[in-house]
Amino acid sequence: MRIALGNDHAGYSLKAHVRAVLENLGHEMIDTGAQDDNPVDFPDVTWDTCEPVLRGDADRAVLVCGTGQGAVMAANKIPGIRCALAHDVYSAHQAVEHDDANALAMGAWVIGRATAGEVIESFLGARFDDDEDTVRRVRKLHELERNAARQLAGELSKEITQ
């Protein structure tokens, strides 16, 4: 798989380990993250990391910030991205299997290196279970995105005409 890897300054401490895990698993990487621990804004890094997934240049994204919370919130504002916050193997796997997650967020301040590697392996090894129930639920996620986009477009239209 081709993986977009992103981190902010808080996630930099875990980045080398995440890169090594991805390389050991045989994945290609698109590194869009901070190259040192100088402060950067996680929404910018998140966009840069998720954009290759949206374009089809990456299969999935892995995001690392301090707690994972900022990255998951930012990623889930991007239409087409379904990001899971996972610090355990079960949640990482289930997010893909049941929710078709295409991005994973983790917190460098929250997760240890060994567990991070296991979580990444679980996330990337999981496949979407395309049974009727899971497909229906993921379609409803897409519907939520479309409804929010329509609402936003309506609000923007009102602003323009005022």
C-alpha cells in the first residue's frame, strides 16, 4: 500500500518509529509531516496528509500529533476522509472493517512505540467488510457529508448575495 504519513511537532517524537514500521511492513510512504519538532499547525499537516488519499495517490493516511485528537477532528472535516482515533489494535481494525476508515490518528503522548506499531499493522491489514449492514452505514456517512456540504453551500450563497 501507499501510505501518506503526517505529523505535527508533537508527533515528531514518534515519526521515525512509524516510518520504520511502515517500511518493515513493505509500504511506500508519502511523507507530508514536520521534519523536526518546531511548532506547526496540525490542521495544515492533516490537510497535506489527507489530500493524497483524496487524489488517489495514497491508499490510506497515518497521522500523529500529541494526543491524536486534533488530527482526527481536522481529518474528519475533510469530505471523503474517514479518520479513526485508535490507540488499540481492536479499534484500529474495526474502524476499517466496519466503518471503511481510510485514515488513522494516534497520539505520540498517549501510545507507546510497540503498541503504535501493532495498531498501524492492524489498521493497514484490515479490509472493509462489505456486507449489507456496513455498506448501508458507510453510505449514511457519505450522506451526512453531502448534507453538510449542501448546508454550507447555502450559507455561502446567502453571504454572497447579501
